[in-house]
Amino acid sequence: MKEFSVKREWVLWLIWLVPLALYLGLASRLPARIPSHYGLDGKPDAFSNAGRLLSSALSVEALLYGVLLVLPYLDSGR
């Protein structure tokens, strides 16, 4: 297993920061309410503001990145 290397990980960090950069660039153009969930009929049934959607998306991405980074070290087959 390869050890942690910033040279390999910087691309993933960049990909993680792209939504933040897009939000900061487009924040003034986004509507106050953005649909965050759609029902079976295709109509939105839950709304959120852009900041909350961005923070939840970035949090999930960071959590997934952390889990996938630590998972190889938890391998019991070593």
C-alpha cells in the first residue's frame, strides 16, 4: 500500500474546492430558495438556501474523502 502523499492528493483537494469556487463566483446570481428534494411526481417538495446546500455537499465530500483515506489502514488482511 502506498503511503499518504500530498503530490497525489492535491488533485482531489482541487476537485473538492471547485464547488466552493463556483459558489463564491455565482452567489449573487443564485435564487434565495433552491429545490433540494423532488417527489415522485417530479415537483420539488423541499427547498433550501444555496449556502446550506453547498455546506452539506462539501461536508459529505470531505467525510467520504476521509473515510476512503483511512479505510486502507483498517484492512485486517495485512
